[in-house]
Amino acid sequence: GGMRVEVAVTEEARGGEGGCNGRGTRGWSWSIKAVSKYCPNLELLDLTHVKHVPVKRMRKLVEACPGLKVLRLGYCPTVNDKMLKVFAGIPFGPGMGLKDLEELDISGCKSVTTEGVRVLQGCK
């Protein structure tokens, strides 16, 4: 195989304890766009405690980086059932989505329901 690519968002982009300011959020949005475009072999993405994770950016990521194995979204308040459907490939059609996903951390994501988690049963 090729090189293992891992990306973790820094404390600055997470917005620290005071919450994410507008600049930080915009910076993060551009970062996920760059990751989607330039890191097709991405295997690990750690967004733990990122305040705003846009569904449309994660949809692009799923399309661009289908081999993602580890996705950490713990305590991200914007993670919800709709985003889990994107990971499962539902908006894209059969055989799509994060089929190689081995680890998904959604601990502390209060907008995720049991129904959303059930959608992921097709993944590893």
C-alpha cells in the first residue's frame, strides 16, 4: 500500500475553550476542502471537539476519501443523524460511503439518535 495519511485539527481551529470564532470556523471549512482535494488516501481524521462540522463538507470528504478508516468526531455539536447517513453512503447510492470505516467516535454528540446509529450497521 501507499503512505498512511492522518489529519488532526489543532486546538486553534477547534476554538479552544471559548468556542470557535468566525475566522476559525471558516479556516476549518477551507481545511476540509483542501483535505478532500489533496488527500484521497486519508485514513484517519480527528475532529474531536470541533464546534462546527458542516454536513456538506463531510459529504465532499466521503466522496473524495472513501478509504477513511478512523473518524473521530467526539463532542462535535453539529454531528447528527443526517451526517451518519452520509457516512453510510445513503445520499450516494448502493456501494458508496465509508465502507472501510473501522472506528467512528461520536461520543458526546447529542444530536445523534439510536436511529442514526442503526444506519451505520452496513459499515464494518
